[in-house]
Amino acid sequence: MNALECNKKEILAAKAKERLIYVVLASLLIYIILSFVLIANTRRQLAAMEVAHQASMRKLILRQVKVENDLRISNDALAQRLGVTEQELQHR
């Protein structure tokens, strides 16, 4: 093997290493970009779910207030029919 052949092999090996470095860097860049996209998407979904949760809680609270009012009205009507006061109902 002469010096020219050794030099060519060294050049080819150096080019292969350089390509490998570029492939690794490109892979890392794709990974970072994909991570940012997925993080942004997750944050957006979380914000939407939080808004939906708050809306559901408002609905439930309004429904609870309505049920409590209906129950109070029903109890008052029943007490009036029976001729019993609210204090007597609570005492029993």
C-alpha cells in the first residue's frame, strides 16, 4: 500500500465521519422541533380542557342551586299542606 492509497482512505473515513455528524445533528434538530410542537399542542389541549372544565363546573353549580331551590319550595309547600312550620320540621 502506498501513501496515496492511505491518504485516500483517510479522506474517505473523514468524509464518512462528517456525514455521520451531520446526520446526528439533523436528527437532533428534528427531535427538538418535534418536541416543541408536541409541547405546544399539549399546552393548547390543556388550556381547552381547563375552559371546558370551568364551563362544566358552572353548569353543575347552577343545577345544584336550582335543585336546592326546588327542594326548598317543595318542602315549604308540603309543610304548608300539613300545617307544620319549618322549625317543627327541623326539630323532628
